[in-house]
Amino acid sequence: MRTLLLLVLSMVTVAREVTAQDTQCVLERAAMVETIRAYARSHVSVLGQQGLSGRVLEAMGQTQRHLFIPERSCSIAYADMPLPIGAGQTISQPFIVALMTQLAYVAPDVVVLEVGTGSGYQAAILAHLARKVCTIEIIPQLAAAAAKTLKDLAYDNVSVRLGDGYAGWPDCGPFEAIIVTAALGHVPAPLIEQLKLGGRLVMPVGPAYTTQQLTVVEKTGPGKTTTRAASLARFVPFTRSPD
């Protein structure tokens, strides 16, 4: 009887701790969304007077960022800063995730390509907004971990592929939106080819280990695009396969 009582008390203590942690996470996530909203108001030249859409803000508020970082700490996860996720890679600053998502114009019925899965966080945000998300990661341990996290969290509309994202994912496309989460000196031609007419590609363009231009490319016709620099950014370099 005494052993059973101790077990019950232990379970109650754990339940209280879990509840307290969940509450902290909800509060930290709400604070993160408010920080993002405030940043958006100071980026009128990029986002316009309308700022970030309610759909993007809702996706940011629903996605549990702390489950996509190694520490799984809410106080760390919801700070508006990039965080290391292993293998020399980072999870982007939440505002930058929201900004890139907004610039991509992700409608509910579209298929989106992400190049650079990382921990899976950006893919999870996109999964709240799009019909289907196809995401490519070149680093095996990150691809495997992201696929597991996304599956465990029931993001059933996300497909993760291990490979070099430079060539895109033709079998999964064409795409209404493409987001590239690593910096390269140019926009890969295969990605433009896999973009639907009227679709948008958002990626940092510029040299590695310095400031890049967050660039928006819109496909206006067969072989025709318009390109604009939206904002300054700083991303890890685009990793290519040695083959």
C-alpha cells in the first residue's frame, strides 16, 4: 500500500511539473508572437501597412518551437534569436521565419518546397498554412531527426527527403512557393524551373558568413521572373553534395 501511495504521489508531482512546463511554454510562445508583431510594425517598408497576416501569426503561435531544438527549453526556444541545432546548423530567428513565410504568400491549397529542413521548424510552420510541404535536408542526422519530430507531432502533410536541395524535388512539384533556408550567391535555376507561374521563391542571396539579401523571386511567365531584395539577413551557407 505504501509503495502504491508513493507511486501515485510521484505521478501527481510529475503531472504538476508537466502542467507547469506546458503553461510556461504557452506564455513564452505568446510573448514570442507579440515580439514578432512588434518587429513587423517596424518593417513597414518590407511588409507594407498590413504587416504579417493573421494566418502566419496563428501558425507561429500554434507551433511548438521548443520541440524542434535539442534543449527543448521554453525559455530558450521562444527568444527571438537563432539557435544551434547541431551539425553546424541553426534554427532561424522566429521573426525571420515569419517574414520569409509571409513573403512566400502561402495559400491553403498550395504545395510548398523547403530547401534546408534543419530541425523541421520552418516546415511545421508551413504545414499549418499549405496543403502539402516537401522539404529537403542534406545532413543525414538532421533529416532523420526532423522527420521523426514531424511524424511524432502528426504533421502528416510534410514529406522529408535526404539530398542536395540545389536540384529541388521535381517529383513533388511544381510548387506555388519555395523557401530556401541557407545562403547562396545565386538562385538555383532548377528551383526556378519547378516554380509555378505566379509562384514565389524566398531565399538569402549572398556570400557565406556575412550579411546577405533576403530575396524574393516571382515567376511572371515562361522563363521570366522579377527579383527584389526585401531585407538584410544572415544565414548559414548552402551545403552542396560533393557529387
